[in-house]
Amino acid sequence: MYFYNKPLRYFLIVILTLVIGAVSSLGAPAAIAKENLLPAGDIGEDGLHMQPWLHHGFLNLSEDLSEAHAQGKRLMIIWEQRGCPYCKRLHDVNLRLPRVVDTIKNDFMVVQLNLWGDREVTDFDGEVLKEKDLANKWRVMFTPTLQFFPSTLKEMNGQAGGEGEVVRIPGYFKPFHFYFLLRYAATKGYEAEPSFQRWLSGVGNKLDALGVEYDLYADELPENLPPDL
């Protein structure tokens, strides 16, 4: 029922990611009004991008989920690795758009993990593994990969993270799809519509009815995007 979060679906999403990525180069983003962009983030000693809204806890994911729930948020995990060009593009483009970042800060607690890292992480099922071993357990194969989880530990039902996730974003997506995947996860759109594509078609119909023009491959979100979307 989830958006490309099972192994048999990975091949399809890899193809989709390559197609989307091929639409634009990895060079400088398309021109966007600089005064509307947030500052670019720095890169830490581990080679991962830094953001002020990342959560720095004890890497006990059950505790992180409970803390997120107490704040009225959902838990999101973002996997990155040193030298990842699409991680750079995610931070240089998507995560400099105020509406995208506001959505993340308002709706999610974000834990950043390193695909090849050695820090110990406690999975939802209680198993303690290094980051790189947890990535293998959860079948996280490339970066960036974002995972979203249920609201409560009860809903996780003692499952490992790779089994209990509700939405996964495997690879880089342009701002339009990325933003609405965030909304899909935050509003539990997957409960009523397991297919993100069908859910997004409904959003497109609403935008068409409102006369809002949008470009699926633009490096910015549509102008005059309604506040309730």
C-alpha cells in the first residue's frame, strides 16, 4: 500500500528517478528570485549537509518517534552520503524554498543518517546496528532516500523501520513532486489513496480548477499555490 517502499518496486523507481534527473543537469539550478530563497546550508565534517531543523538525539528511533508525536509531528529519516550530487541538489534547490522548509519544520521531526556511517542506531524493533548496517537491513540503496513513519509506536507494532514505514522517497524529486510527497505523508493521504500518483492527480485537478499554473519540472513551486494544499 506504500509508495515504492518494497523491494520489488525499486527497479521502477530507479528508472523514474533517472528520467526526472535527466530533465535537468546537476549544474546550477534554474533561475529563481534569489530574495525568495533561504540561505544555502553548509557541509559538516562527515560530508553531509547541515540544516538548522535537523533533530540531533540519541539515535533511538522509538524515542524519536514518541518525541515527534508529543510535538504533533511525524518522524522523517533522510539518508545521505558524502559526495552525493543529488543530495546537494536537494539542499541547493528544494530545501531553499521557504514553503517546503516551513512544511518540514511544522510537520516533521527529521533525523539524518549516513548511508555508510558507523554511529549506532536503535531500530524500532530494538535491534542496535551501525548506520550502514541499518541501511542494508532496510534496503536503502542510494541517496537521498527519505522515509516517513506512522504517528505512534502502537502503529509501528514492533516492526523494523523498513517494514513499518508508510512512505518512502527514493532518490531526488523536483520541488513539485517533493513538496506534495511531504503533504501526502503529513496528511496521511496514503490511507485513503495508496497510490501517490492517483492522489497527486487529484491535487492537479484542484489546481486546474483554481487556474493555478504549474510545471512539474520547475525548480520552484507554482505561484499562488493555495495555503490549504
